[in-house]
Amino acid sequence: MATRFQEAAQRYARLNVDAELAMKKLSTFPISIHCWQGDDVTGFENSGEALSGGIQTTGNYPGKARNFQELTADFDLALSLIPGMKRINLHASYSVQQGAFHDRDALTPEDFAPWVEYAKARGLGIDFNPTFFSHPMVKDGLTLSSPDEQVRAFWVRHGIACRRIAAHFARELHTHCLCNVWIPDGLKDVPADRLTPRLLLRDSLDQIFAEKLPGVIDCVESKVFGIGVEAYTVGSSEFYMGYAATHPGVYDLMDNGHYHPTETISDKLPAMLCFFDKIPLHVTRPMRWDSDHVVRFDDEIREIATEIVRNDAMDKVLCGLDYFDASINRVAAWVIGTRNMQKALLYALTQPHETLKKLQQEGDFTRLLMLQEECKTLPFGDIWEAYCERMGVPGDDSWYRQILDYESTVLKERT
Ligand code: RNT
Ligand code: ZN
């Protein structure tokens, strides 16, 4: 008797879609999982600084990780429930320091030695983010665009130190390290000068990126506004797109929570593919603002995945996640969001793109509409379940039992 997977695969084959090939392609596409969902973007510095920079976590679900041991134990459980290839995405505020304290501008690779060990033992690559927020040297909400030369120099040093750490990760782990610069700089109310801060930022970036570092892929992440910086963001989309376009080797990272609420990034990806050989992503779920809800298997995620897949861009897009929900079990949040991104990619990989593209070219828009809609109810779930099982993780909701066990034995002990 044919299995559900075999029947589903036959159904897809009638549309010239090879389900086996789709699964194979997905299994080698890495998703970079962000460490900061595990502890509400707190980090390990114990500086007493609140989360700043216009981003916010809300909720107080028990069991948040308080240190490297707890965060990595939680991460291990999440990794064991997520199929396919994974990387980890760290922030500089997650240094694990042993000796005399190194401030952000003096961080060294040794401050991340336990992370390298952790990644090596699990065959994971590391991506990296300088942390330009939650720190007393953020003055008037400004870092790399600050008119205070001491402040700006401090953050330039931080950027330089982080790129060297990224190069160290790349060397040690034999894979690239995406190093992403996001700064919170902006103003709450209408500016008197929108140009000067951007010229300062351009100069700061030039200083940070001056050193050639093999293995490091540099990128800059734009934004439209944040909490408390509603009127003006120095690192806007046009600013960074222009910067990346004129600085080979520096890429423009697209976070799908960083645009106007009705604006989507799926349409921006093929526009950028005309000009850039790499596009880094932060996949998130904005709810009315950049709320960073856990990624769902929704229309826009599928559309983003579709643009990656049908434009043959799986080796050009560097896919990372960026959300932080403190109101639910944080390990489950990792698993749900990452599996949903993978689901979206598999969904995109099992659509008959060649046929659909041809219908567009021929101008047969009625048939195109018909087929696009019919494809939505193909037996996709059977392919997804089979994929998960082959990758050694549960294909159905049974993975959640492990979260419940962990919650009652480990997380509940944390206060
Ligand atoms: C903020 C940016 C940024 C952060 C992380 C923590 O709006 O999206 O990527 O979320 O660096
Ligand atoms: Zn982001």
C-alpha cells in the first residue's frame, strides 16, 4: 500500500513537481536561529541596563534563560526539534567573559570561546551582530551617528572589534560569518537636520568596514521607526540600500518588520536580486508595528519563500530569524518560528513555478489564477511530515510533549 507521502508525491508529480528534490533542497538550506529569543534580548553582561533602542519584549513567561549554560541547554532542545541545517545567530551582548571585564569596544574572540566550542561540537556556523543598544554609551539614542565624537568613536571601535570576532568565528568553524550592523539611532520628534547624522553614519561605517576580513560577510540593517524614535531613523532603507550599492562586499539586510505596515519585503527581494549577489534576511512577524511576533506560516512568509525559491536564490539569500516573544514558552517559540520558515520554503519548493511562470508569459491570467489557487490545497502536509521524519524530528505536534516535559523539569526551577 502506498504511504501518504507516496500518494502526495504522485499528486505533485502530475504537476511536474519533484517532492524528493524539494526535500533535498530544503535539507541543505541553513536557517540562522537567533539566540536572543531565549532570554528576551537580555544578554550576559549583567549591566542592569534595560533593553533599549526602540525595540521591546512584552510578557513575563516563566523560565527565561539567565546564563550561557541555561541558554545553550534550551537551544539544544530547540535544535533537536527543528529539521535540516541550522546556524546560530549571536549578539555581542552574549559574550561569556571569564577574566577582567571587556566593555563592548574591547571585546575579543576569547570572550566568545564557549560559543565556538558549542558550535564546533554541533557542527553549527555562527553569525554575529554588534550590539549597539542597551548600553550607557548610547547617548540621546545615538551611536554611530552621534555628534559626540567620543560616543561615535566608542561605537566605531565596537563595530571593528565585532568584525574581528566574526572573522575568528569564520576561521574556527570553516564557514562564513554574517556580521550585521543594526543601530537604533533616530529621533522622537521632527528633526532640524536629517542630513548630518547620515553623513556621520556613513563615515562611521567606512571606518568599521575598512579592514578586509576573509570569511566575514558584512551587512547593514535598515528600519523605518522604533518606539521613542518615531520621527526619524538615521539608518533608513534608502540610506543603507545606497550604502550597500556603493560598497561592494557590504549587503543590505532585509528585516520584514522594518517597513510601513502595508509594505512587504517579498516584492523587494527580486528587485534586489537584479543588483546584489547576496541578500541577508531577518524573518519576523510584525503586528501593526515592528512587534517581532513568532513567525507563522502565513501569506507573506510563503511569498518571501516563493521569491527565494522561484528565482533560484537559495544560495544568495542568507536567512536568519529575528523575533522575541516573552509571553510564551521561549523554547517553543524557537521551534514554532523556525519550523514555519522551513515549512514556507518547502511549500515554495513544491509549487509548479515553471508552469505558473509560463502562464504569466503567455498572458493566460485566468488559468494562472485558477492554478495558483488549486495548488494551495495540494497535500502539502504529507510532504512536510515525511521531511521532518526523514530528518529525525517529529513531523506532527508530538514534539510539543518534549517542551512540556522540559518546562516541568527544568524551566520551572528558574525564578
Ligand atoms: C531591531 C532589529 C535588530 C534586532 C536584533 C536584536 O529592530 O530588527 O535586528 O531585532 O538585532
Ligand atoms: Zn532585525
